[in-house]
Amino acid sequence: MGAIIPERWARSSRNRRAASSESARLALRLRHAKLRHRAVPEDVDYRTRRSLDRRLFETLLAGEWISKHENLAIIGPTGIGKSWLACAIGHKACRDNRSALYTRLPRLIDELTLAKGDGRIAARMKSLARVELLILDDWGLQPLDGNARHHLLEILEDRYGQRSTLVTSQLPVARWHQTINEPNIGQYP
């Protein structure tokens, strides 16, 4: 004759297993996200001198813009924590059961150039198109050459209206066209 387990213990055990399973899935999403900083939304300091609007940032953390497949740019001078804030948003996206991926744009361009050379480019581009939140850090550190421009435009085309992209940059948007380095691609008015 088997032991009789009170219902509350059985429920408690199921809850613990479910919580453990969700914790493992979150850890996996965070590992795949490759976030540069261990930034979490709870650690955001709204008192620092970076003109961060608390209400706006909390709206961004809620993630509706990701659900709508919109994009975001965090722009400001060196040292104000753009990458850290982007990673906090990425962490929150992972907590919300979304896939995220952080990469520095210069490193991604180098990686895609190598992937093109050894035949992995299609698979890599497909994986970039699937991630729900792609964080491209350090946009505009140097002008894009033809290869970099092609890769970046393909990534953005694949994601447009389908997934969200977050870009960090030291450059004001009005100077982005210089970085694109191609007169035939639309210029910011």
C-alpha cells in the first residue's frame, strides 16, 4: 500500500518543480543573450547625471515596444552607461520569456565577414533574424565599408517589423548618415 501525500504537499512540490524549471530556462536565455554587463532593472540609478527619465525607462522595461516589434536607440556621450542600460533592458526581456542577444556592432561585422568566408553566413543571419531583441552596441565608432554596410542592412531588413533592435551610440542621429558612408542610402532630414 502506497503512502498518501496530502494535496498541499503535492501542490507545493509541483510549484517548486515549475519554479526550478522556469529558473533554468531564464538562466539559459541569459546565457544565450551574452549580455556584457550583469545589469538588472532594479539596480538602475535614476539620480546619476545622464538625464534618464524614470517613467520612460520603466515603460521601456515593460517591453510593449518589443511586442510591437519597434526599435530603440540609446544615444549619449561616452561613460553615461548606455551599454549598461541596454543590458538591463535585455535582462528584463529574458525575464519576460523573450530571447535577446547583445553584441558590439564592430565585433558582429567582423564575425559576419568571417562567416561569409567559411560558408556560415546564411545560418548566422537566420539566427540574428530570429532573436526577439537584438542589442547592437557601439554604433558609429567608424564609418561602414561596403561589406559592413551590406551585412547591417540585411540584418535590419530581416528584422524590420518582425523583431526589435536596440542600438547604442555616441553619435547623434543626425550624424549617422556619415557613418553609413553611402550617398544612395536615405539621409536623415
